[in-house]
Amino acid sequence: MQDDPATSGRKVGLLQSANIAGCVAGSLLVGLAGLSWLGTAGLFRALALVGLGLAMLGLRAPGRRRAFLLTAVLLAVVAAAVPTDRALWLRLHGTEDAASLVEEDATGVVALIPAHDRWKVWAGGRTHSQLPFGGIHTTLGAGPALMHPMPREVAIVGLGSGDTAASAGCRRDVDQHITVFELYAPEHRLLRALFSLPDPPAKLDRFLGDPRYDFRIGDGRNALERDRRLYDLIEADALWPTTPYSGNLYSLEFFRMCGRRLRPGGLVTTWAPTRRVRATFLEAFPCVVEIAAGQILLGSQTPIAIDLEAWRARAYAPGTVAYLGGPRAGGVWVEIREARPSARAGSSDVNQDLFPRDEFRTPD
């Protein structure tokens, strides 16, 4: 490149510009198209083949044919040895079960893996929930819906197995519109694929075909910040608090932003698995009630009336029982009947956008 001092500056600039352009173009090509079209395994194979082509060109260089020939052979072996995308991801998820469902695109990798009588939902390399519906996710969805007098507009951050979102639709006496934000696009598609299998999990078909639901692929926090719509219920339970980027959904700033998106009397709900999540939520809302033995927190800008008689009537209403099923409806009532105001944490050790302490596993 550098054979004339008079042109060295221009050549360095051109070389650097080409390098930057190649990096940006390559990132966009891989991130926006390659992962969806070819998958990770396909991209590995494509890169090996590109290297093979360059090695073949190198055979023309005098005196270095042996080195380029060896490189070409190695790259050809690598290209042939790369497994299929499905085989690669099942292996990395630690299973060889042929019934497993797995899909990858530019938004991420999702897998549904059978485990005895259940299906485990994996997203981004770890489990998040399971099917069939039941347990803490049912309470996360149905509990606030039963406690709110009229939950017409509902926002759910995180689809997962669909349990939280489906359970939030238990109020058959209310004309509900439920918006579900999910970052991983394959989750919704895999749930539909699971439904198409023989003997799918109960309630899944009704949930996927329910016209009250609006499924949106995107960052839930960003969508709530940009959209000026107000909600009666906002529920977030998308990530384990110690996973990367979970601070975006457990921070003081996020909870306060959700509070600004509430209608009068609206509720924000979060799972509270750590002391810091609890302290952060209590710092964000003046009025907080806890259910499910403190595992779930509900916050509001106004006092939350504890009306056990009304909640029980809604939980055992014929429409609710028919929708959730008797055992699930009864289970939710058991969790919300012990609702109580949550005591102030009295701690400044909270999660913030710029220092999500739980995400970093910061010692107490």
C-alpha cells in the first residue's frame, strides 16, 4: 500500500474507510439477514467457504502454495463438519430429544424442550418458563387482573410460555385489550408449532387464537417509553434478574416509567425474587401491595384497596373458572387472599439503569 510518501495519508484514509465500511456492512448483513436466512451454523459454514475461496486464490502466490493448500483443506473440512442449525442448538441446549422444537432468527434462539409431562421454554440460552400453564406465572397474570376493578387495557412485557399473558385475560366480564411485547420473535411461532403437534398443552389453542391479544415483536421497555398509550395493568416478568440486560426491567427508572403509563387506579406488577428488586419497586411507587407470600408486588400511584370479598367473587365467577379452570382459579385466590401492604424497605441499595446491581451479582 505504502510506496510513495506523498500519497501515504490518502491511502491510509482509504484503507481505514474500507475497513470501517466492511465491518459495518458485515455486521448488518449478519445481524439483519444472515442469522435469519442461514442461522449460526449456516454462517459458520459460509465463512469457512469464503476463507476456502481466498485460500484458493492464494495458491497463485509463488512460493506459498503448500501453506495455502493446507489452509484450503482445513477450511473444507470445517465447512463439511459444521452441523445443521437444529443439531447445533439442540447440542448446546443439552438434549438430543427429537421432539424438541428450536428456531433461530436475528432476534435470538428459542427452544421448547420436553421434560417428562412438561415443555421447558428456553430463550437466549436459559429456561424461562414451562407448559402447560400453572404456578407463579398464572398468579402474575390473573392476580392483578382480579384485583383491579376494570382492567381494560393491559400490557405484558415478555411472552415466554404465554402463561402470564393468557392468565391476564381471565376477566371475561371486561372488554379487554391485551398487548404482549416480546423480544424473541421465534417464541410465538414455536408456540403455534407446539399447538400443531398431537396432544398440545391445554388452553394453548384458545390463547393463541384469542382476538383480544396483540402480539408485538420488540423491546417492551422501549415500546412503553415511545408509545403514549395508558394502561390499567402493566406486568413485567421477562428475565431472571441476574441475566444480562435484566436491569432494564428491574431498575428504578423502568418502574417509574411504567408508573407514568398508568391510567388512574392502574397497577404495575413485577416478580420480586431479590431484596434489591423489592427495595427498588418500593422506591418507585408510593402504594405497594404484595401477594403470593411476597413473591409478587403490585404498585400504584394511588392507594390500592384490599377488597377480599370482591376478589373472591371475581376468582370464582363462572367466566373466570371456565377460562382458567377450577384448580388454577382456586390457586390464584389462595395467593391473593393474603394480600397486604408492603413495608417500606428503608434501603438505598436499589437497581438503577447505570448500575443494575442484581444483574452484576453485586454482593450485599
